[in-house]
Amino acid sequence: MHTTGLRTHDFEITVDGRTAALDDVFPGFDEQDRLGIVIHDHLGAAGAGSLILAAVTAFYDQLRAGGEPFFAYADFFAFHVGADHGTLRKLDVYPAHKEVTVDNDAERILDEVMAEMPPTIAPGAATTLMTDPDVPTAVTGPPLTEAGKPEVLYVATGYCPYCAAENWALIVALSRFGQFTGLTTSRSPQFEDVPPIDTWTFYGSSYTSPYLAFVPVETRSNVLVSPKANKEDAASYRVLQHLTAAQQAVFNKYDNQRSTPFVDFAGQAVQTGSGILANLVANNTWQQLAADLRHPETLEGATLLNEADTLTAELCSLTARSSTNFYLHRRPGATCSPALRPSPLNRPASSASLPWFSSGGSARASSNR
């Protein structure tokens, strides 16, 4: 779909209900930018079609401004996860070699997106990334409750880098409804080719909220049973906590691979796996990640806060009207239905109000024993 008759001013863009410009979504966008579009489901990019087309139009507007004749296509790429989910050719993702099918593995996707493109395609990596949201899946089953409040069940392991990344976002989201005490720092080991990640452990912590109950179960620690144990084998790590029979039944029902992290939102929705590409937050210290939460313009900050917003939207759906008012009071201007955003690479400014996530002071990585 060529944009001969379209111009940038023909598009109306809003962010969180406010009128915005393309530069608010893709800061500093120009004709040299490389847009990567990651698609997980059939026609998964359809909802972002207008935004993609706005970026294509901006590309041509900049070429037109040069005043010279041109014949060119923007260096935009589609990464179809697991299978072909529908061509974007009519959105000017063209020629066909700019649409690639990649394995359904988070780290492999990142490798493809961030890798240098072969010269026959286009030299250089994607500079801006659009992803379809990894949102929890609605389920039907008996409600999970504790003391009359919706229960959020979280199953994780200390050696799991995906859990390590998800822990940050989960703490941010839950802190909008209540308060943690007893959180301690931890570090996931190198596992499945993901470098160590400085994180938090819920083991030994408590959470209080007038609206939600949070039940974390960390089944294994980040400590090997022996120095010679296979670091890539989950069974090589010390058992930490056990699921109850009821919790195990829920875990078995919705998580066929028994993988972590796993979140059950009061029996209304579940999320298997993390909404964060773990490699994006690896090789950062605890202090760096804490500081990034106050700087959503950074890759790490945007990545963590986008997932926190997704989790928050699900938590909002569990709570009564009073909790929504509480959340809005704690975070003025926020809503319980965050707009889906086209990054983590480009996220509108926001902030996390978490007193213990300060960049000052010292942090110590501890092992779960």
C-alpha cells in the first residue's frame, strides 16, 4: 500500500488518551531508522497497522523533503514467531525477504532482531522494535481467593533468569495496590545462555493489601546441590518450597510444560513465562535496574515498566472500584487500562514510585538457602 496520497499530518496519534506526535512514539525517527515488528499470532500486526503506516508515511515525507527523485522502500522488517502470521507487504514491508520466520523462543527472537542484517537484506540491526503485547490469557475455573480477597499465585524458581526479570515488574505492579516487607536481593545464575540477572526473591517476604492477596512459591533456589552439578539442569538446584496439592493442580492445569514463571490471577487469567526478554536486563547491577525504573526512556526501564503496566491492568480487573481509586491516587494520571505501547524500545515517560528502588545505597546478591 503505497502512501502517495498520504502525509504525516493525515494521522492522529494518541498516547494514554492524549494527543501526541509520531516522535512521541518513535523519538528521533528519520529515514535511516529500521523498524522491527515482532508478531506472535495470526494477523497479530493488524491492530498496529495504522501506526506502521504512519511510520512508512513519515519515511516518504522525509525523502520528499529532499527534493530529489527516489525509488525506495523503508528498511522495515517483520519477524513472524513460530510461523507466517500474514504478510505485511501492503504496509510496505517489502521486498519479501524483509519478512522472516523465527523460532518461538524469546532469546532467539532477540538474537534475530538485534543481529546484523546480511548485506543482501540491509546492513545493520533494527533500531526500533514493535511487539504485540504478551498479555495474560483468560481462563475459566474456580476462583482463587484468600481471606475474601482475589489471590495472585506466583510460581517461580531462583535459578530461572525469566523469573528474575519478571520479579522486578511484578513488584512494581503489586506495589501499586499494597506493600512488601522482607524482600531481599538475589541473583539468577547463568542459565540457558542468559547471563546472571540481579533481582529480588519473594522467599521470606510478606505482602499486605486491602485489595489483593499475593502468594509466591519459589520451588527451587539459585544454589546448586553440589559444586559439580549440571548448572543447566533444573534438578541441580536446591528445593526451596513446595506447592500445596491445590496449587499443584492449578499449575498442572494451565502450565503444560511446568515452566516458570507462572502467574494465576485469581483463577480468571494466567500467564506462563515472562513478558520480558531476559537478555535485555541481564548484565545490569541491582542499582542500575533500580535507577532504570525511574528512567523509562532507557531500554531496561521501558522493558520493566511495560510489563509492570500489563500486569497492573490484569490486577485492576480483579479488584473492586475502591482499589482502582487507590491506584489512581497513588499514581496520578495513570489508568487501570494502560494503552498498549509499541516498544519496549520507545515508551512514553512515566515513573515508578517505589521507595526501596533507589539508586543510592548498596545491594548485596544473596542465595536462597
